Amino acid sequence: MAEKEAPKQPTHRAYSVIRREGQDDFWLNVGLVFPHKDGGGFNIMLQAFPLDGKIVCREITDDDHDDAPAQRRQSNGGRSSHDARRR
């Protein structure tokens, strides 16, 4: 039986969701997710580790041109990863 080829690109993004009182939650991109060749698991490559220990993984979509999932973007254009340090 032929083994599946591992994707050369990540299939998901890893986020830390920062709760902000009186504002929308901020989704900070902390890494990428790659499925195993056999489809039985994932490798998560983190650039940072969330302080609360919680990681949210979301599929990368064709219209994913930003660091935040589409349903979480703010109506005023959202924030880029460059704004991650400001709260």
C-alpha cells in the first residue's frame, strides 16, 4: 500500500487568543501545524508559547491573507502581526 505524501506546506495556523476587556479578542499567530505522513497526528512548530498554555489551531484557507481567522477579524480592518506587541 502506498504511503501518503506529507504536505510541504502547513495545513493549520496555531494561535494564542488574548482576551481583552471591552475589546475584541486578539488572535496572536504563534506557529504553524503540519500533519504527519500517515495522517495520524500533527507537528506543531511554535515561535512563541502562550502564557495560559492554550493553543487554538485553525485551518489555513485560500483567503487567509492575514494572521487572524476571518471570523475574528475586526470590522475596522483588524490588526496585523506587527500590532501584536500593542494592547
